[in-house]
Amino acid sequence: MEIVDGTTRKSVMRQPYNAWVLDSTFPPGSTGMVLGPFRVRITDIYGHWIENKITLTPGQSVDVGLQFPACPAGGDAGS
């Protein structure tokens, strides 16, 4: 996942429990959490990406509101 700012993209590390967390250390160098709105871009293993604007709510998850296309034939979906 990346945060998109104009033509600049900043990577956000995925957590071991398969989620991305933006907290009071985001953006880097901040002294308190910025709630957005942010443009986020998520890229799958096939190079497909989805991008949308989100606003954060402390302590809650956010749905990006988009879905990746179906995996190509022979992909690893369901394996």
C-alpha cells in the first residue's frame, strides 16, 4: 500500500496480521496523527492497482471501496 501525494508515493508497511496501520507516526516526522483525506494505492501480485481517497477514523478500519479484477487463469486464487 502506498499513500499518494501528487506524483509522490510513500510506502506503508503491511503488518504481520495482514493489515496496514497508520498511527501517530504517520506521516513520517509528524507529531500527531493526520486523518486525511489521503489517496491510497494498493498493488496486487500481478501489478494491478486500485487507488481511492480515504479519511481515517481513530480506532476503526476503512474500506477503500474498490475491488481488484479477478485473478488470471492459473493464478493462485483458491490455492
